[in-house]
Amino acid sequence: MSTIRSINPATGTVIGEVDMHSDEQVNQILKKSAEAFEEWKRTDVSERNKLLHKVADLLRENKEQYGKLISAEMGKVIKQSIPEVSKCAEMFDYFADNAESFIEPETAGESSCGLMVHYEPMGTVLAIKPWNFPFWQVLSAAAHVLAGGNVMLLKHSSYVPMCALEIENIFKEAGFPEGVFQTLMIDGKTASSLITKDEVKAVSFTGGFDAGQKVAEIAARNMKKFVLELGGSDPFIVLDDANVEMAAKVGVPSRFINTGQTCIAAKRFIVVEDVADEFTERFVEHTLDLNIGDPMDPDTDIGPMVRDDQILILEDQVNDAISKGAEALVPGGRMAGTGYMYSPTVLTNVTRDMKVMHEETFGPVAPIIIAKDEKEAIEMANDSEFGLGASVWSQDRNRAMRVASELETGMVGINSFCTPQACLPFGGVKKSGMGRELSSHGFYEFMNIKSLKMM
């Protein structure tokens, strides 16, 4: 029987192995999911909400245990992994508190017309999720999927099988009916084939563009609903009237959180030339203050990257920039020793023909490019195939809002960096994906919006 190995990226050692499901087991799981949906969709929303609150309670009670698992399996520093779990708890409470109002039928037009809109669950949602936020990526989808009366099958990244199993255990411990949430231990090819199955009604995918495109093609051929979040190359725009010190201070964690392995992290620092020298100096200072090392140490800011192949991609992007004239003010790079350690790198003299300005840099590399003015900064920001998030820095609120309105993204932070919030829709445009998670908008993505006319 094939297995999936769990590897600690800080040491490179195997910390666990999980048996993969056979075809027969997968079929049994599919059948159980379909049967569970028939019961779950008829469960009163108030009862479903109680179970959602129970998940939130368990996440809070065991946040240190789950945080340590995240840190051990994918290398996130412990002072970020524990808050990841806490944020998941807040999100489950949000959907438990709001699901009833979201699902309430609406009157359309005049109340005497007999026109109504009802919201009904679709069925089994297949969630294909990545490793970088192993709890949040799964639970941010599961919360609104389950709150609406759907059921979920999880195909998690092969890098985090222990997290995948633990998440399934949380739902069992919370008292969810058997089959409402199940984890599949399968490879990507098998996951893709499941989209064609009658039991699967929709797909929630987070990952790279190429894989997301394949998911969309299969789903479209089989007339299945899908939501895609495919990463980003988020611009961090510093205008000439910005609070430069604050922009640099916030910009560093915005780029280097989770060792830079974050879809909505700042990826391209676009700084107006009047403040470029000051921003760059401050940014370098704050970068050099970061502590690199053991992710289990509460003082560590930068842990390992998840695997060596991620470092190889990053090295190719940095070497491309250097070969075209970029300068590494903070050289950074691969570190000697065990594990997959890569020290933060800050690049200047960056030009638009470099890979770091067009590809997603999924690691601790910060390219700084200079724009002559606001207009060019906006043009540079939009010169990307991606459109997930952005950040705009200006002490003039109206100006910042105007610039934000011109950016081709799904989210913008003004004098802050983008972070997911349960009450705000999360997602992007262009090659960053389709559809939304979170908020009422995410809730309705996997609901059948049914119109009724009563005479």
C-alpha cells in the first residue's frame, strides 16, 4: 500500500506516514458523503450552528497542540501557527452566528407579488487545499460550506497529512454526523478524477494557476460549480506622502510572514522615487532585525521553507534578477545545515523584465522597484497576470481610496496589508482565481439560489 510521508522541514526528518486510500475506500467515502448530505441538509440550521460553535471551542482549547503540529509539519513559526488556529475559531463562530440570516428566504419585489428567493445546499463539495496555511485554508472553506448544509471531502496537500487527519478528528470530536466532513488520502490525479463523479457537486480549490486551470477545465466539462484561489503577485505601493517608517515597518512582516509563503503577502514593493531611498533604508533595517531559526522557538520570525523544490524555484527567480542588474542589499539565500532554510533577500535596481516582477515569489524575497510618480506606480501594479490583493500607503485617505479603486485586484489594504477577515469576501481577479470565500459572498457560492413565484 502506498503511503504519504510527513516531513519536518526544519530538520528534513520523517515524522509520520499515512496510508493512502485505495480506490475501493475512496468509493466508500464518496457514498458515505452522499448519504450524510441527505441528513445534514435537513438538520435545522440552529443545530448545525451549535456544532460549528463546538468546532470553534475545540480550536481554542487545543490551539497550542494544533499550532505545534502546523509548525512541525510545514515549518510555520509557532508565534504564527497558534494565531492561525485562533483565527479559524473566530471564523467558525462568525458563520455559526450568521448562517441563519444568510439562509433566510428573501422577498423579491413587493411583498404582495409572491416572489421569493430561497437558498439551498448543493451537496458534496470537494476541497483541494495547499500546505501553507494547513488549518486556515481548509477551515475557511469548510465553515461556510457546512453552515449552508453542504458536506465536504478534503484532499489536502501531501506535505501536511497529519494536519489533514487532525482536522477530520476535530469534526468528529465536535459531534458532526459521520460523513459530513471526511479526509481523502489520495494523489492529485485521483482528486481530479473525483470531480467527474456524480456524488461531487462542486469544487473549492486553492493552489497554483496550472493546477487550478486543470480543475476548472474538468469542472466545466462536467458542469460543476468551482471556486479558485490561485495566488498572487501583490503590489505594495508607497506614495510620496506616505508615513515611510510605518510603511517599511509593516512591509517587512507583510512580505516575510510564513517565511514569505503566503498567497496574499506583499510581493512587489513599488515605491515613488521621492521616498524610495528612505523606504529602502528602513525596510532593510527591519529585515535585518528578523530572527531566523527553529520554528518552535517563540522568538523566531523566519522558519524553514516547506521543501527544497520551493527553494530551487526561488533561487532561479533571484538569479534571474541579479543577472539582469538587480542588487541584493540583503543577500540572504540558502542556509547551510539541516532543513530547508532560506534567509530573507532584499533586491533593488529591479526592472519590469525580471521574473520577480511577474512570477509569484513564494518565499522570503522582497523586490523593490521605483516609480517616478503615482500614475506609473498604478500602471506597474496592474502590469501583472495576477490580481489577488494590494496595499496602498498614503497619509491622504481620499488619495489612497482613489488609487485603490484603480487597482485590478480583489482586495486592497490602505495603510495596512491584506489579511483575510471572516466578514469580507476573499478572492481575486485575472489569474488569481474566480469566485470568493468567506462572508455572505462565499457562503452563497455553494448554495443553489432558487427563485420561487407563488400565485
